[in-house]
Amino acid sequence: MNAYLLKNGRILDPAQRLDMRGDLRMREGRIAEIAPTLTPEVGETVVDCTDCWIAPGLVDIHVHLREPGQSYKETLQTGGAAAVAGGFTSVCCMPNTDPPLDSSTLVREIQERARRESPCKVYVVAALTQGMRGEVPCDYHALKQAGAIACSDDAFPVQSAEVMRRAMLGCAAYDLPVVTHCEDKTLSEGASMHAGAVSARLGLKGAPSSAETVQIARNALLAQETGCHLHIQHLSTAMGMELIRFFKAQGVRVSTEVSPHHLLLIDAACADFDTDAKMNPPLRSEADRAALTQGVLQGVIDCIATDHAPHAPFEKAQPFPAAPFGILGLETALGCVLLWNSQLPDPLEPLQIVNLLSTAPARLMGLPAGMLQVGAPADVVVIAPNLSWRVNPAELRSRSRNTPFKGWELIGRARYTFVDGALMHSTD
């Protein structure tokens, strides 16, 4: 196994509150030393990290890898390649596959395949209900024993409060977070974007903000009663953010994420019927976008996750109401977040950015990641924070091309990504 010495970088580790100029040595798959200056040893590859950040590998807790059943959209290999190109060393794959990941056999199968096929580490979020039909809870003990790190019905959120309560009780018994997309389908049925002036002008049915907020409130109340850790996916509304703030103040075990696209884009991105801007939850209003920004800055929102959702070009080429929801995120997330941060009157410090994209999500899901302690696995990313680059869908590693950021000039990119001390991505 190669040994690497990363020299002259800004070393950032939120887990240790470490922000220093110096060198980092990786040996035998682990972090061996961190110091202001280290002397190269025989057999080491020296990597000059001048003007770069040396950070724990990024962690994405909301990714669709589409296997089994939809490998024409993405595979463990292509999704993993997209991840390491974006600086991510660990991802959590969602269970809405074909068939859904609702059994211990399937959970083990995906983990074993990922170890062979993916250049990044893959953790499995198993289904919350059998077949993701929202009717019968899964066998959470078996899923936990198989290695699942959380449970979710993702894009098919449980509509029955009684079923959700039973599922939360079961997950709480085995310390499995319930990860949920919050949507009351009776309020959003048939909608293809946010309900507002843009949807009215386009003649498209829109989903009101209440479709999200009603379920946030219900699920948080159930989490309060059951003691379950509730993690709310891709928060999109101002009122939803205030509900999270309220329930956290009551001591409820609730956490949440926001996606880069909800920090940068609003429903106006759909104005030309661009299906690459069609996602669920939908892009909302400027007031919602601004509130989400404040939620990040104030610490109400815990982390950033991409909701990487690849779709084949022929699927996105359909008329807007028929096209599937979802966009790519793994390769653009870092650049989008740094672009968003550059537009703030008082930008976040680099340590805070790394926390949002690495340390905090790892901590929320209990993953052995998001840290640079000596002896820890050498999952490391070297980031060029000031590098400008233009998004060209044809150059993406993903099997799909559905990004609303095509042609955008983003700021910041992963130069090198190491997984267990092995170089998995390089821009050299």
C-alpha cells in the first residue's frame, strides 16, 4: 500500500476543532502523523497542497445509487466514481431500488457488492416498511444485524401516522435513525413543482409548502413520543425550518439536512420547463431559500446532503409533468456550497464548511468518518477552494446528466480524494 505525505496545506478537522497549516502523513490506510512540518520518508509520495485545504473526506448521507434494478441510471461503480470526484469518501445509499432494500439479504448484498465495485465507502439506509408501501414495518433487528445504519421510505413517505409510530418504536429499540422525506401526498398529488406565481404562469399544478410542514410536525410529535431519532431529509421551506427550531427547543431528537440546490435555486429555475430543475421537494420561493440559508448559519440545519438522484436523458426529456423528480449532486455539491458561501455577507469559515459536508453528517448517522485523528482511516480530501470551473454534463462521472447547474461556473473542487489511504481521484 502506498504511503503519502500531504505537505503545506491548511489542515481542517472539525472533530478536533483543528485549523492549522501543516503536513499530514498517511500510511497503511490510516492517518499516521499531523504536524506543522514533516520530513518525507523513503517510499512516500509527496503531494504539494499549497493553497489547498486538507480535510476529512466528505460524507453524503442522502444518495441514490439505483442498484439493484436501475443500473441504466447509475451503478455502484459510476456513483462511487462521481462521489470521489466530488470529494466524498462515504455515502449512504437510499432504499428505493427495484426491489427495495427491505431485507437483511439485500442489505448484505449491496454492502458486499459496494466493497468490490465502488471506489468510495457505501453505507446502506434500509427501507422503513416492507416494499416501501407504508403499511407494514420491516424487521429492524435483522436490518441492524445486517449492517443498515438507518431506515427510510425516502420518496414514498409513510402516510399513516399509526404505521409511522410503530416504525419509530421499532427503530428506537435498535438505535436506528428514521430518515424521512416529509410530504403529505394528499396535498401534493399530481404536483410537479412548487405552488406559486411561477407554477400559475406555467399552468402546472404546484405542491404547497404545507405538504412538507404538515408531515414535519406530525413526525416530530411522534419522535417526541417514541424517543426515536428523526432525521428530516432535504428541508425546503421556511416554516419547516421554524418547526425544526421549535421541536429542537423541546428536546426532541430531530435533525435535518439541506441540499445545495435549495440554497442556490428557486422555483424560477423551472420557468422554461427545464426538467433538470424538477425535484422533490420542489424548488421553493426566494423567501424559503433565504430562510434555509439562515437555518444553516444559525445551526438549526445540521448538515448538507446532495439527494443525488440520477435519471437517464430520455426520462428527463419528457414533458415537465411526466418527467421524474431529481437531479445529480455528488460532483457539484462542493462547488455549489462554496459558491453559495462566497455570496454571503459574512461567509462561513472553512472549518464550518467542512463540518457541514463531513463531520456533522458522519456524526448524525454514527459513521466512522468525518475526522482526521491519528489512527483513523485515511479518508481524506484535498480541496482547492478558490478554483473556478465550469459544469459540463458530458464530463461528469455519473451515468446520468441531469443537472440544473450545466454551464454554471462554480468555486472550489476536490483535487485529490483518498479512501483508506488509496488515491481514488486526482485532477492531475
